[in-house]
Amino acid sequence: MAAAAAQKLLAASTKIVGAGRNYISRAKDASNPVLKEPVLFLKPTSSFLHAGPTAGPIEVPEPLESLHHEVELAVVISRRARDVPEASAMDFVGGYALALDMSSNDLQSASKSAGLPWTLGKVQDTFTPISAVIPKSAINNPYDLELWLKVDDELRQKGLTSDMIFKIPFLISYISSIMTLMEGDVILTGTPPDGVGPVRVGQKIKAGITDLIDVEFDVQRRIRPFSS
């Protein structure tokens, strides 16, 4: 897919599908067992925050004091995909992007402890910052990439996509057996877990795929035009 066509894909997106805990942890104290099948969650496309010179900030809604950052390789789907065999799944990839999966651990923890869905901690506006689309042809091997993230120039996350547990063809096949993927839909393939942590109002996030792309976002308090 040509670069110009790849850039148009996100405008057609209908959903964001996240794959949780999809990386091997290199931390010695890691306690989570390796998953036997993907753990999926959904985010709305209204949570996109597109990178660029005119990009707005990542917004922290009241009364939250911080959000948690996760840097991820995003896969952008090129066409409708339903019940896709793993062997042909890469034919449905239109490109890649660098994405941040922002979440509120406070909201998620409160919901989980009450036995409720943790939607509120994931879906709010600006909670999915994302770069321009990188054409598929620009990345020969999506498992030979280094992801990194800094907060105020302090390196927080750095990891290799080779540590993915479920690879991209499997994810596309698995997800498309459950729900139809549409043109422009985004799969968040997981984050290197070591270094995931909080970012607060007034700080700045920089993240990238080494030698390919980088993004930068300010973190600000969400200003509402009215109070409830």
C-alpha cells in the first residue's frame, strides 16, 4: 500500500482492539504467568489523539492525578477481515503506527475490585495517542523493532517487539474469528511491561520506534466547559 493511501486508513477506523499482557517480561520479579490465549479489550476511535505539530495534549480528567503509559506497536488493517487464516493474515495489514495506550489504574483497580468492567479506565478522550501510519513496505520485519518511551527525558520503557507472545498473524486470525475487522481498524499489540508507570499533569511524553518514527505529547488537565 502506498504511503498516501496508508495515511487515509485511520480516518476509516471503526474500533481499536487491544491485546493485553502480550509481552514477555524481563523483570526478575515478574509474577504474571504467560497467557495461553490473547486477552482482548476494546477502545473507541474517539480516544485517538493524532500526533503532529498541531497535536493537542493528553488530557487527565478530574479527579485523577495521573495516567499510566504503555508504548505499543499498532497494526492498521487494510480491508475487511473475517475468519482470516493465520497463513494469510499479513495480507490484511495496511501499515503500522506507534501508539500509546493510556489508562487510569485508579479507575481500573476500583472497577476490578468491585467486579465491574474497567471500561472507564481505558476509553476516555485522548487515551490513545497515535503516530502517522507507517506503510507496511517500510517495515520488513515487525519483530525486529525497538520501542521506547520517555517521561521528561527519563527513559521509562524500552523493549523489543521480538518479545511479543502472540504474533501479528495469530492476533489478526484470532480477533477476526470473534469480530470482523474493518478497514482502518487498529490492533494494539501490547507493551513491553518493564517500566510501565505514571505520568502526571505538566509532564511530557516522548516515544518512538528506533530509527523509524517518534512522537511527543504534553500531559495536561482536562478542562471542561461546565461542571456537573
